[in-house]
Amino acid sequence: MRVSIVDTPANPPDDPRPEPPPEPDPSDCCGEGCVPCVFDAYEAALERYKAALAAWQARHPGC
């Protein structure tokens, strides 16, 4: 039985490109030094997005 590379678990048929997180509006920050600030949460989400995008690009060379 031949298995196509498309059928392998590493290349599932539904593997959409990751979406970047929405950037918070400047007014979302209250300016009172919250820990974490909404911008800290955004930066963490952005780092996760970059890692997910790099992994997706490795699975989809040339895209």
C-alpha cells in the first residue's frame, strides 16, 4: 500500500496558515501598570504566532 505525503499525520488535510493575534487598541491599556498589561499579553500571543507560523512554513515550503 502506497501512502501519499498528503495523507501523513504531519500534513493533515486541514492545516490553515496561522493568523496573527489582533493588536490591542491603545485605549485597551488603562495605564496603571497592570501585570500583565494587555500589551504584554499581545506580545506573548505574537511570539506564539511567530512560532506557529514558522512551523507551518516548514510544513508548507514555498508558501
